[in-house]
Amino acid sequence: MHAVTGIGYQGLADTAALIAELQDRGVAMVIDVRESPTSMRTGFASVEIATACLDVGIEYRHEPALGNSSDNRQGFKHAGPGREKARATMTERLGRRAAGAAMNRIWQAMHTGPVALLCMERDEEACHRRCILEAFAAKGFNVEFAPTPPVPPSLFTAAAEERTVEPR
């Protein structure tokens, strides 16, 4: 059986960059786990992602039952008690019938090729898809957790390093 992994498009330049990363990972199917597969960023709504995937032979499916509701999203933003509460809420939701059916469809897809769970958040630790991946890992399935992306250097730090002060 093939692996399931996660991917977030935040910080990627465009849909082409997303597709390139999916191809680099050998993904056969993308499962969109956003509750509502829309985006304020051009090119990242479900129709656009599905079209780009299909153009290169990657299947696309949206599983809204695995989405994180808007009332639970804020908790994932910062490490600590708020994130732990949001993770507990999401884990409880994964026990619901609709989510279980969606997880079974992912399990079936894993028989045909590597699967990537798609959401906006690049940092998997700050995204609900981590809970989904952990649920698969807990059942003994092959899960490839993404490394935490590096934090970009601060603009203020870069500006301070460029500035030199002449002695008086």
C-alpha cells in the first residue's frame, strides 16, 4: 500500500509550483481537505487545482467531511493550549460517520498510488490535516509527515544586517 502525506499551498508562487511539488513527491491523487475548497488566492480554488492536477495525470477529490470548520481554525495558528484544544476538537470530528467514510475512501486510494492531503497551511503542525495523518499513522498505515518549513528571515533582521553605522 502506498503512503499518504500532506501538502499546503501557502507560500507557493502559483498552481504550477504546487503541481511541481506534487510531481516531485510522486503523488497519484490529491485529496482536498479544506471544508470549503475556495481560496482568496488566484489559482487555488478547487476547480483550478483539479484542472491543473488532471492536466498532468494526478487525480483530485474534495472531501469536505475532513475539513476544519471556521470556528476551530484559529486554534491551530499558535502552538500551546489553543492548538491542543483545536486538535482535540478535530480528532473528535474525525470519529464521525461522514469523516470515517472519507477516511475509507482515502485508504482505498492509497491502494492505487501515493496520496497527498491538501490544505492551505504550509506548516503541517499548524494545520488540521496533521490530525488526519496521525489518525492514519495510529492505524499502522504508511504516513509521510512533512518537515516543518523553515521560518523565513525577518525583514527587519535583513535590513539591520545591511545597514552599517559609521563611527562619529
